[in-house]
Amino acid sequence: MVQTVLIVEDERMVREAVSSYLRKQGCQVFWAENGKDALDIFKKEAVTFVILDLMLPDMTGEEICTILRKRSRVPIIMLTAKTQEEDILNGLRIGADDYITKPFSLKQLYARMEVILRRTGDELKPLSQKFSWNADDLVVDFEHREVYKKGKPLNLTPSEWKILSALIRHPQKVYTRDELIDLVFDSDFSGYNRVIDTHIKNLRKKVECNPKSPVYVRTVHGIGYKFGGEEE
């Protein structure tokens, strides 16, 4: 099980113990000790699993979980010292896949991760592989962050890459402009949300054969955008 795991935990001993154990299992590990850093990492990296503490200095784990669920189906295990049934049920209601109370066994945590990944494996796209559409008309290599159109590499801007990768990760999801802005810009962005349309227009010029009749970056009128390609 090779996963890219984001650990969000402000207790150094817990964070280091979990990080060390998961690295020994072959996982790539990122960590954050507050909510802001966690969300920044999630925007930049192809995270495939999140271990999330509920008690953080700047945001609650519930708030972070809610934000992540608006953007992704990534599996989430919540860590907490809370043992009240209502706290556990609330975490599951807002989108956590599992809930582990402290103190906990590292072996138990890893076993829970494996169970969740077996259960959700059919729904999640592995992001460390190449994907192609329409006889290699469009190829996206998530591991190296490279995109090819008819065999030629495309020079995407960071914003264009974030938009395209988000759409591909969740091909059934329709992203609103506000959701894409959250992915592309800092959380304090206060500009006009139609700015995302300019990025979409520029992206289509690069990935579409006919930008006026897009195949991959499709408009869902009145809502936003979604990915339209069928993976080969």
C-alpha cells in the first residue's frame, strides 16, 4: 500500500510516531501542525489519505474535514481524545471515514487505513500514474506533473495544472467557480469569481482540439465545470 499521507497533528510526539511508522510501511508522508498549513499542503500535493486531529490551534478538525470534503473524496481518519458518542457521530456525518480515540495503536491505525482503502479503492483515482484519453490525444502524468497533447508537452501554468488535476481526480464532480478559486488561490482571495473563466479559457486553448467545442474541460451551465474525458 503506497500512499501519500497528510498527517494533521499539533502534538509533536504523536505526529513523529505516526510519520515514522507510515514511512516504514512505504508511505510518503507530509505533516502539518495547524489547519492553514494542512490546507496549503493539500492544494499542492497529490494527497491520497488524511489523518486528522480534531484539536488544532487555529481551526477545528471538523472545519478542516468539511473543507476537504467539498474538494475531494480523499479518505480521512480523525484522531481525538474525545470519547463522546455525539462527537464521533458528528465526525462521521461531516465526511470522516473513521474515528480513532487517543491513545491508539499504530498497527491499529494502519489496519484501519487498509480497510478504508479496500472499501474506497474503486472510487479513488491513483494519482501516481499516467492517464490518457482518446488514443493518447491527451496524456496526464500525475507523478511528474506533465501534460501532453498529441505527444507534445504542454506548458501549463500552476493555476491551469491545479484546475486540470482537480477535474481529473474527480470526473463525476461538477466544480463551482468558488470551489476552483479555493483550489487555485489563497483563502483570502477577494477578487471577482469570473477570473476562473479566464484560466479555463486559457486551459482549453492548450488541451482541446477545438476550444469552442471542448471535450475535456466542459461547462455545466448554471453550476461550473467538470471533466469530460473517458479514461482508456
